[in-house]
Amino acid sequence: MKLVMIRHPVTLANIEGVIQKDVKGAIAPRGYAQIERAVNRLSSIRFDNCYSSDSDRCRELSERLGAISKISPFYSPLFREMSNGLLEGEKKDSVQRLEADDPYNFKPAGGESINEFVTRAREGLRLIVSRGGERNLLVSHGWFLKVFLGNQLGINPIDAIKKLKFSNCAISEISVTDDSCLVEYLNNRDYLV
């Protein structure tokens, strides 16, 4: 199975360097231009399924991309960004979540831990695999895509978060089998320039 992964378009919170809420997030004007370019870039590819976070910033993109293949996106909270609870709205620079004494189990009030986040990413992969399809599309978030891919490549979640990059509206593609994952390309954003 081929899986094309794309991060949501740039939002106002991305530009401001703020930790976003897991569902809400206003797309920046530049983000709408990214959506148009992504639609043009992927218009010749037919997808069997489109999976998406149910967040506003992902829905906008997945609706447009699903229309290309005449499929309705399958929205699920499984594909949401990590919930940061009371840290949402804080400046990213002021929150050192990965430097906590036990970063895997650190859980901000109302949020989730990295361990819980990894479990959710694995559930998301099981869902995608169980529904089949030769070529599928996943629209999600930066940290989610890092952990999702890192898990398949055997990279621990913190290293995946620190060492993998998924830019806004950049496209990545992997081939997934029962026992392996091959990265076809990662974080392609040439079409955004």
C-alpha cells in the first residue's frame, strides 16, 4: 500500500509560534495558497481512501484533495495532533515538553502523554491498513506525522519528533507492507515555491 502524507496548511498559530488547540486553528492567507498548490500537485493521482484529522485546518485540505478522487474523507480524532491540554495557547518556545524528567509519561493537565500519543498513532495505522486500498492519503499534523512515521521505521518517538520534518503542506510518501515501511520521499515542498 502506498500512503501519501501531507501536513495541514500553515495557520496563524504556526506563524505566531503558539501551541494550537487540537481541533481549532485558523488557516493563514498563505495557507490557502498552499492548498491550491497541493491540489494542483496531486490532481493527477487517484486515491482509494482519504484519512484526515477532524481538525478544521486538516478538513479544509482533505475536502479539496478528496474531491480530486471523488472520495469523501474519513475523519477521525485518531489523526489529531497531540493534545497539549492547558499548554494550548502558550508560546512554543516557553514549553519544554521533551525536556521533562519523564517526557514519555509527562501529561499536561487535560492533555495526553507521548506514550498515549504513540498508541493513538498505532491505532491510526491499523485503521488505514484494515480498510485497504492501493494508494491512500493521510492529512494530519506535524508531530502526529513524525510519530506515525517514526513508529513504522523503528525510531523512538522523541527522536522522531526531533529529527523528522513535515513542513506545512509538504508531501511525503511511504510504501507500507505487513512487516516493513519504505520511505519513497519525505517533506517534498518544491511545488510550494
